[in-house]
Amino acid sequence: QVQLLESGGGLVQPGGSLTLSCAASGNILGIAAMGWYRQAPGNQRDLVAVITSGGLTTHAESVEGRFNISSDMRTVNLRMNMMKPEDTAVYYCDVRRFGLGYWGQGTQVTVSS
């Protein structure tokens, strides 16, 4: 089992920055990838960014150039810059280990003036 603890959500003004962090504990050896998803009300949960144990990263087109994911495969961070109101959502940390997926509890991010 892998436990995930997210932090860093909150309210930010348009154009501002925020950093989300997610710390993994438990059976963390063998984590293959860590990532962030988000879900706005009425929408499906979508990939924001993912990083593999080999260091390969993928960012959704909607956040490319504004968000940056980093990880040491124990903690995964999402630096969010130039934020827009449409970035408002619940953000979920995701970990993949030996074919299984684990989700964090989610953290609310609101972009509003």
C-alpha cells in the first residue's frame, strides 16, 4: 500500500503562482510514475502532468509552459505559474507502482480575483 499526503492548495489570483506537493509513504520502492490530475465540477478527471522514474515528463497542452512537475519518486511537486480561472479544480496526486494506481484525497485550487 502507498499512502499519499497532498498539500499546497488554496486561493490565488489570476496570473499568480502556487505549488502543490504530494508525499508518498508506505511501500514506495518501485514507484514507476507520479503525477497530478484535476477535476472541475461537472467534468471528468484529467491529466495535468506526469513524471516517470526515468525522469520523463508529460504536461497537458492546457498547462504546457505554465506548469512544471518535478519528483524524486518520494515527493512530487507541481509548480503552477501564470494561473488562469480555468485552472480552478480539485487536484489529485497519482502514483503508479507495479501496475496499481493510488490516489491522494485531493486539494482544492481556486483561481479568482
